[in-house]
Amino acid sequence: MSNQRQQKPTLTGQRFKTRKRDEKERFDPSQFQESIVQGLNQSGSDLEAVAKFLDASGAKLDYRRYAETLFDILVAGGMLAPGGTLSEDVICAECCVFKAQEDMETMQAYAQVFNKLIRRYKYLEKGFEEEIKKLLLFLKGFTESDRNKLAMLTGILLANGNISASILSSLFNENLVKEGVSASFAVKLFKSWLSEKDINSVSGSLRKVGMDSRLVELFPANKRSSEHFSKYFNDAGLKELSDFAKNQQSIGARKELQKEIEDQMSRGDALKDIIAYTREEMKKSNISEQTMVGLIWSSVMSSVEWNKKEELVAEQAIKHLKQYSPLLKAFTSQGFSELTLLLKIQEYCYDNIHFMKAFQKIIVLLYKADVLSEEAILKWYNDAHLSKGKSVFLEQMKSFVEWLKNAEEESESEEEEAD
């Protein structure tokens, strides 16, 4: 018997059947489009029937795979080619946003169709946002009426929270901005949004995605000024948005100013130079003294790394504030400015726990340096303080306030005796 292993017989010409799950389905949206268009045309102009058809079709058709095609059809009637043109060789849906009436009521009804669809098929949410971003990039390829409808619909969707305000980034496309399409579209979009929600809701949504300070980018570089922005949106009847954007630009300018003051302190620039620079910027940017003293306080307190030990931080703060008290004094010529500073100090000491016990020492230092007057301190103590840490700070100030009151009474009696 041979010790060699016998070779196993092999089969040749055998065809192995691929398991179904291993087969890669070919991407072919034309059949999907045909099914959707047929169903929409059968539903007619009844949007309730359309919503029911879309709901039922999600169980039979691959919405996940053909999300872009689905949304193209619902908005434009058929698949969109790059640039926003419709394919001419296919039957289009009669019921779609671009073939609907150009009014808010109709667009609200269409927004409800999208809302129901996405609530039913949550996975479409991301694809829907991508679709809106794409449609905004295609604006030049649409008619003015189609752009108006899309602007109204987008404003309603934003107001209802169906899409994020991050989709507005498409409006900063250079070609759209250059030809004035972005600004014109934005006017109609924001009018629609503000007809549904107030300016606080709009501003909150914009802030959430970092768009609050970018609205000026809707204009070409040579027109990117707060004056042009204000006039454009004021003339369009959007004063609320204009005021909001102006305020955001002002906040941005203040942040830059604060950083510059901090840099000057870090470099060790002379106080007279910092004061001169700050006064010039205050005048140029039309910033009030109250706002400026708050900004200076923040700059002064941000320009140093504070000791983490409570018993050492008070000493460090006194030394640091003594150095910069002339800077604070230069911007507390009004009683209201002094009160603003007092409130800023209270807030800072409350928010930074290591400073809780240093509050009284800071106030006394600034009183001795003629930054804070006894009138302002007494006003703060009696009725103008914040609720933050109120009991702690009032207790700290109790003996000093008593001393101020006694000094004031002595001064009054001396004046009476002199008379």
C-alpha cells in the first residue's frame, strides 16, 4: 500500500452561485423615479394623498438609496442635472414645489409633506439637508418664481426646525454672491422665517451654527460693510435682521478690541498709550463708556494667569489691579459706568470661585484709587446688586459700607458746624 496521500478529485467547470446578499445592486434611479412620479401624478394636487402615498411607498421603495432622487422629484418634478436643469426625456411629476402656487400658504402645506415624510423615515433627515444645500447652489439655474418658492419653503423649514441653519453656507458661494442671487434669495428666505418665528428664534438658530456674524458675506467684498447691509435689508423691510447683524458686527469688533488691549498689557505698553488707543477705538466704534469699562475689566482680568489657591489669589489680584486702576479710572467718569464696573466685579468673583473672598478687598482698593465713589458703592449695596452671590458679597461689604455711611454723616455734621 502506498504511503503517498491520494489527491482528492477536483471539479472543473463548476459554477458557484453567488449569495444574494453578496451581489452589489446597480445604482439605477430611473425606475425609482418612474414609480414616484406615477404615484404623485395619481395623487393629483391633494397633498394629503401625496403624504399618504409617500408614507406607504417607503416600505416598498428604497428611500435610503435614492433619497436625492426622491427630493429632486418633490421639489422640481424630476431628477436634476448639475446646475439645476431637468432631464427632458422623462415624465415629470405635476405635483411638486416648483409647479405649485407662489404663496406662503401653499409652501406651508408642502413643508408639512416634507415634515411628515422625515418624521416617518428619520434616516432621510441628513439627506434632506444635503438636498437643500445642493438646491441653493443651483439657484442660478432656476426661474425667479422657482427661487421665490424655494426661499419661502426653506424659511418655513428653518422656522420649524426641520433643517439646520448650516444649509445657509451654500449662499456664500462666490458666483451666487457676485451676481446678487444670494442676497436677493436671503431677503425672501428671512421674510418667510420671520413670518413664522421672531428674531430671537432666528438669531438663536444662526448662533448655534456660527452663522450669526457671517451674514455680511452675502454681499461681494466691495459691498461687505455694515452700512450697505443695513440699507439693503432695511429697504427690504427686514429692520430686525439688519439690527441683529449690526449688533453682531459690533460684538465682533468689541472682541477684537478686547484682545488688542490684552496684547498691549502683555507687551507691557505704557498705560497712557493703552488709554489713548482705547479712547480712539471707543469713539471710532461708537462704544459707550459703560460698555467700554466692562470690556476693560475683562481685558485686565484675562491678561494674567491667576493662582489657584484662594489665600494667594486676593493678594495677586490687589497687586495686579493696583497697576491697572488708572486705566479703569479713565473710563469711569460717570456714575453709571462705576455701577457697571461694580456689577462686572460681582459677576466675575461669583463665576470664579477663588475670588469669592477677594470681592471686598478689590472694591476697597478701587475706592482708594478713586475708580469707585462712595455713592456708587452705596447704590450697589442698597438696591443695584445682582442676585449672584448676593448674601456673601453684601456680608463682606457690611463693615465697609457702615464706615462709608459714618464718614458721610461726619462730613455732613462738619459742614453744618461750619455754617
